[in-house]
Amino acid sequence: MRTLQSIVDPFVKGVGGELVSDLIANNNPTSNADYLFRHHNVIAELKSLQAGGFVESFHRKVAQLMGKWDRQGRFRVYGTVRVESSKLPADCRDEMFAVMGESIQKHVVAAANKQIKSTKSLLNMPDAKGLLWVASDGNEDFQPDIVWYLLTKALQKKKESGDPAYSSVNGLAYFNPRMPAQVPQASEPAMFWFSGCRNPAQDERLQACLNILSNGWPHYVAWAQGVTVRNVAGKPEDARFLGVEPKLPKIAINYK
């Protein structure tokens, strides 16, 4: 299967962006962001909610939580099962979302903030705005509404000084590059795109960049994949991945 980068890179170049890897000689690409939109003074880091360290960390922590709930008699699990998050007790569901939020904050938001900050320094662009670009790419454990909620919640965090905790991330875009979704406004499979700026009034160039990306992506997908894609209005809570229920991953509880 093609990598996410191999799909997104040509799109970025097609809308006037540049690959940071073409600009910076670095043997460790994970220390830098992925893209530069020079005309808009925007540096973007692409993150994927895909199997790997992020998802494995989340599964491990949820398993620990479910073991704790079982020992405390709050929620019983027998064998290896899938548990619907909607059927969890409210306090257990809150704990589960906190664990999910912790994983997204560490592996997605904090990592992107560090990479964008590093790239701003290496490119000598201290005033550049940072864009965190997140793809739900083949992962069924995280529905769009939950991901968008947790991402925006993480970006709202403040330091003791009152400054943003992740000050190098000024905007957020969240999309599904390959995994079809269903939205109420369309009967056919949909490709969603949700985005926004931390300070819209102050980040006009970043918003203009987001507009180009959001308008261009459906056309690119239609061309690259030979499918019909149309824009539909909607909110993250309206979107659901096709054929996927909002469930927790399968967890095997095995302890004495």
C-alpha cells in the first residue's frame, strides 16, 4: 500500500507548497516538519492516526484501565471482547477519553509543536505560522468527532503564564485521505475536511492557506483516484467512518 506521504506530497507541490526535506539536509526527518507554504508563511507537519507507537500506547493504557475497572468492580470484562464506549459508565468513559487525549497530546500535538518550532529555526522563519495537519488513515478506533474534540482540547491548554502550551501550532486541519466516511448531507462515501485557526483575526495568511488546501484536496482526490468527490457542509460530530462502530479496541484481560 502506498504511504500517506506519497499521496500528500504531490498534492502539496501542486498547490505551491515545498517539501522541507528538499530544503534541509537532515538524516533525522522526524525532528523537522514536513511542508513549507512559503507564499503564506506557513510550516506544516503531517501526522497520521495509524497503527504504530501512538495506537499501541493507547491500546496498552486502555487495557490497564479496563483491568483496574474490573478489579474495582466498576466494569466487568470477560475474555477478549469489543466494548462500546457508549455503554461504559460515565466515569469510566471520562477516564478513557482522558487516556486517549493524553496519547494524542503526546504523540501528535506535542511532537508536531516541537517539529514546527525546530523547522522555523532551521529555515530562519521565526514569524512563520505552524499548521498541524492530521490524517485519520486506516484506523478504526478513533471516530472523527472524538479526534477533533481531543485535538482542539489539547490546543486550548495554557501554560502558567497564560500563553498557549503549544504555541508553535497556530492552525489545525483534520481529514481522511483514504478511509471513506459517511455524513448526513451525502448518500455516497465522503472525504471530510475540518480545519481552523487559533486566532482567525490575526492569522489571515494561515486561513488563506487552509482555504487553498481544503478547496484543492477534493479536486486532487477526484483526479488521483478517479472518483467523484463533492464538498458538503458539516461538523465533525456528523461524520462516521463507514462500517465502523464507535467501539474500544479488543482488549484481553488476563491477570490473577
